[in-house]
Amino acid sequence: MTACIVGWAHSRFGKLEGETLESLITKVAVEALEHAGIGPDDVDEILLGHFNGGFSAQDFTASLVLQADDRFRFKPATRVENACATGSAAVRQGVRSIDARSARFVLVVGAEQMTTTPGPEIGKNLLRASYLPEDGDTPGGFAGVFGKIAQAYFQRYGDQSDALAMIAAKNHRNGVDNPYAQLRKDFGYEFCRHESDRNPFVAGPLKRTDCSLVSDGAAALVLADSSVALGMRRAVAFRASEHVQDFLPMSKRDILLFEGCEEGWARALKTAGVTLDDLSFVETHDCFTIAELIEYEAMGLAKRGEGARIAMEGQTAKDGRLPVNPSGGLKSKGHPIGATGVSMHVLSAMQLSGEAGGIQVPGATLGGIFNMGGAAVANYVSILDRIR
């Protein structure tokens, strides 16, 4: 692979008053180019990750990036969508353009504005990322889908509420030091473990602290060929960029295995020529804490049914065997759908460049990213390595 990340930008995530989808997109586009040290004239292709799904009245949004600078006019711009993995889907398309040598510089933007949508509509919009003939009437929307997954996991392996609370507490603790995070508060294990007025059950065994946030936000990055990147300020190379798509209906899969995640990790590690033990950290898709737990098993950190032990022993803490979600993850950072995958790549590049501030993993040299759409349907795994 030849693609490298050479610049980036990241907005704060949360309920962003006074912002529009357009303003979120244009701000990070300009800042990413400035960070890379290039101008709009240098960009050969633009990719926008934007899920929408009813969150924005403005559809057909690829050309909103052109609003950042008139010099973008006539550049090829394409919107990419793959549910909650939309951002990583846009990144991978950019990587493929670089690797195919059809572009020298690619600008990738991911954005979503969710908080302006009424609450009941948010649930309906998110549920569209499930298989509607089977799950369209699920109470609680997408939280209800993962609530059913959690119930099934508990039935097979026993009550794992302690482990879910440990994952939630870890990610909230990590998010305190992330200036981009929506919820920068260390709730602690006891709060996350027990039901309360402030932490009620939402769906099945999942409480509020087990669920990611409804967010606005944007992130952007600039990709370049490695030969070009080596002459720039910084260069974080893709050792692997894999995409595995699985069946949409959960009835066609053993949903507790996250087999698409497992396959994606296996391919990425093989392509990169590394093992999990070589990684300095992982940013993984904790849309719900049960997802992170199952992902431990799918990536190979634990045997099936033993992910709870990894969590309870602190192996995925920032100072553990393999830090998982040092950014705070979706749980703390927020989950503006189209921005999430781009954000994961930006924050990982920051880690590898030693520019991650309070969330920095000391001595980070190799990073892994897992971003998924739906219930392990669209699965993207990247492995990043700093070369400059």
C-alpha cells in the first residue's frame, strides 16, 4: 500500500449550537489542508462521508465541500455512505484512489448533524441501518437491536453487566482528556454498573452509560502517496485497509460472533504482516458497550465468551496490555455517524505522530482501527504506521 495521511482536522463533537452541516464540513476541510500544508488547487479528489438517513433536509451533499473554497470547483467530489462505517468507507475509497495512482492528493471529510432532529425521529433514522423486515419494529430503535444482542450474549455466557460497566467507565475516563469529546466526565465504575434515575435501563440489559451519544461533528484528513508524503511535514502510512461486508439480516448469522469483524481483522493483520501484540493501541467501534466486548473476541484478544475477563483485568485500559479507545471511543467522544470513521483515523494518526495531547499512548508506533456499520455488517479495519 502507498497511501499516507499527511494532514487532518477535527471539530469538537456534541450539540453544536450555531453550526450547520455545511459549516461543519467547510471548516474541517479548510483546516485539514492548512495542516497538510497544501491548497485547494493541489487536491485531485474529494470524498464526503455523510450518512444522513433523514438527519439533514439537504441531501446530495458531496458538493458542500466545494463551499469551503471556490478553487475546489470542478474537482471530482463523491458522497460515500455505509451506515455507521460511512467515514471509514470514505477513507478507504480515498486510499484506493491513491493506491491506483489516479490521485496525488485526496481530501476526505466526514460529517453529521444529528441533534437538530427530534428525539423520536433519531431512533427511526438510526433503525434504518438494520434489516427492516426483521427489526423495523424493535422498541428502542437501534439501542433495542443491541439490547437484544446483549440479552442473547448473557443467555449464552452469563450476566456480563460488570464487564459492560468496566468498559463504559474506561471509555468515560479516557474521554476526560480528549478536547474533542462530547462528554468529558469520569463517571466511575459504580455509577456505570448500577441503575439509577441518571442511569436508567434503555434496552434489555443496556443502561444509558452503555450507549453512545447523539452528536454533531466533523473530521477531515488529507491522503497522499508515500513518495510525496515523505517530503511533507508528517506521514502516517496505511499498512492495511480492509473492508468486509456481511449479510444485513441477523437471522442469517450468529450475531454473537461478529464474523465480519473477525474476518476484517484477520485480513488486515495478514496484509500488514503483524499481530495484535505488535499494536500500540486500537480505536474500536463501541456504539454500545456490548459491541466493544464482542469485538475483543472477534479481533482475537480473547476466546469466545471470555471478553469480560479482558475488560475486568484492565487489559484494554490506557496502561494495559492493549489500550482500546484511548480517545474515549464513541461512548465518550460521541458518534456523529458520517464523521466517526474519519475521526478514528485522525485521532490514530495523532497518536502515531505524538500529537494526541492528554490521550497520548506513550511510545505509540502502530495503531489499529475497527469501524462498523449496522450490527457488524459493514466492517472496516485499518492498520496505521508513522513513517515520518
